[in-house]
Amino acid sequence: MAVEVENRKIGGDAPALLIAELSANHDRDLDQALALVDIAADAGWDCLKLQTYSPESLTVRSNHPSLTIDKVWGTTNLWDLYENAAMPMEFHEPLFAKARERGLLPFTSVYDPMDLDFIEALDCPIYKIASFEMTFDDLLIAVAGTRKPIILSTGMATMEEVGHALDVLDQANSGEVILLHCCSSYPAPLDQIDLNAMTAMGEKFGRMTGFSDHTIGSIGPLTAVAMGAVAVEKHFTNDPARKGPDHRFSATPEIMTEIARGVRDIHALKGSSEKAIRPAEEAQKTIGRRSSFAIRDLPAGHVVTEADFRFVRPSAGIPPTDKAALLGARLRHAVPSGHPITYDDLDT
């Protein structure tokens, strides 16, 4: 399985797609946001992903206790959080342009159908559906209508909920869907990531799968790629100590670089599915494999017996897998002790 987006292949034999999630780390400052684009590009990532929403597209202004959140987010009310974290709509166009200028594929998460026309006008090539929105059928249907590829995060979801979302998208004739396994905790503890669920999801639904990572460090995404993830998404920042809701659990430029290099190394390690002798092995094969060597002087015309040879290193003679060719064979010419017995030495 594979899909191509703006000349980037996702899946198949392609390296895992690296999605740098800008999230709320723009701090509502365009210069800060543009600087993060450079960090993602310099670290070797493939995509810049934004989040497109306003407080109105996510919640209502209310003092109802259900909107109360942990003060770790910098406020105690959902409306205030989204008002603080939402990226100004006017940032989208310069960020899309800067990303493409730096060789990154720009796209965004959309949270409500009300914002879809605005994003479509930016020629967004692919859409992300966040874990929190995967049960919002109206949004799934609206995004499916673009016929563009969809990356669907599955945090907090059961297999049944994933199946429902896929049914909705399929019935709406959506573009290709890539599922991202996710633990929606910020940061996410390693012992609750359960990357085997990523594999199980791919097997159950026959879709490409990847990993939306909220752990600290690089081990989560690198393990996911080693297990077959076709894409990895991670929040990033230029300074985890900056004030803002997402900086504290976002990857530093150093971690982003470490992940990018690790993913390239893993791709190289996976290599071809063909089991064959690699060029780097040739010398070791010659030195290390056993073959037949005479252990006494053998005259021409001699009929070879078990007492005439041993299989030892290197592989200069007949291999032990063809012992039958040696036993009972007549020698065409003499083989001194300590010399290999080759096929050319046999009188066939």
C-alpha cells in the first residue's frame, strides 16, 4: 500500500514520512512560527503540520464546570485555552509558503467543517483529523468530500470506534486513509503507548498505519518506524521552557534531528526483502565458510574417501553441502596436503 502526495510517496518502500507538528508553539507570533519552519527543515523532516481552529470551532464560551481543565494548560477554562492556543488564520498562507520554500509538505488538522473552505483555498494537499475529532461524523464526511488523502489519529479510541470512522469515510468516498496510533496524553507515558496496537490496527483494517507521538524523547517514534510505521508525527519547539500549552512536551531541535537521522538509518537497515549475499559480506563469506581441504598428499587417480579431507575454513574448495560430490570421486590430478579440493580436481 502506498499513496503519493506532491511527489512524496507514503508507504510501500518509502522511508517513514516525518510530520513536524507546530501545534500551539507559534505563540500567536508569526516570526516565532516561521522560525519553527526552519527548525523542522534543518532537522530533516518532511512535513509541516498546522492546526486550524478557533475557539468557536471547538467549544462555547461558558462557565459550566464541564469546561474546567487542569491549570497545567495555562488556564482553567477550555474556551480560554483555545483562544490562547489558536493560530491566527492569517498565519496560514505565509507558513504554507515558507514550508514549501524549505522543501516541506505543508498541511493542517481541521476541526470543524466551518473552516474547510478557508483551508481548501490554500491548496492543502492532505488533511489530518485529530484524535479528539475522529468521532465527529459531520467533519469526517466534509473532509472526505475533498477526495484528498486523510491522516486519521486514533488516540482514546477502541477498534470499534476506528472501524466506525473508517466506515463513515469509506461511505463518503474519501481519499486514501492513513491511521495513526496515538496515546492522547501530554506527555504520554512509555508504558501506555502499546505500539503493538498500531500493528494490530493495520492488520484488522488493511490500512497503512503510523504513530502520532506525545512521548518525551526519540525512542517512541524510532520504535514505531522499526515496527513498520509509514508516518510519524511529533510536536516540536525551539525551547521547551517557553510559556505556552504545548512547549513543555514538545521535542527540541536536537531530538528532531536525532529522530530524522534514526529513521533514515532504520530505513537503510530494513533495505530489500530479498535474502541474498550483500557486497559487504563477500569477503567474510570467502574467509569464514568451510570447504574441502586435503589432509594428506593425494595422487592423481586417487579415489577420495572420508579419511582424505576435512571441511575447514576458508571456502576455497568444494562446500560441505556437496559432500556427496567428493566421496568416491577420482582425482584428475594430484592435490597436496593442506590444499583445497575443488571441482576442477575431480575427474567427472
